[in-house]
Amino acid sequence: MRESVIYQDIFQKGEKQGDKRGEERTIIRQLTRRFGELDSSLVDKIKTLNIEKLDNLADALLDFSNINDLVNWLNDN
């Protein structure tokens, strides 16, 4: 069963989804620690980002000095 193409496809999709959720949680946790509780609309926008944009946000947030930097980044991406 594990060798089947369908099983492998389902497994890979689940793995990617788990990676995405983990990255979302980490980014949200880091932003919350730095800027305080995030508005739910910002959290929702972060959760709509694909894995590539989440990676970019993870790098960019290191340069954010205030919450407006996050808002601007999300609006530009």
C-alpha cells in the first residue's frame, strides 16, 4: 500500500500541509512576541500565503520595526 502512487501523493500533500501550518504558527508566534497580539485579519492574511511567501515573510520579519511593516509587507505580497 505504501508503495502505491495514490498513497504517496496523499502522504506528500499531507506533509506539505503540515509544513505550511508549522511555518504559519512559528511566524505568528514570533510576530506576537515582538509586537503583541495580532489583529485577526493579519493572522488570516498570513494563513493565506503559500509556502514560498511564508519563507519570504520569515526572512522579512527580522527587519520589521513595527506592525506597520508587516501590514505593508502583506499588502505588497
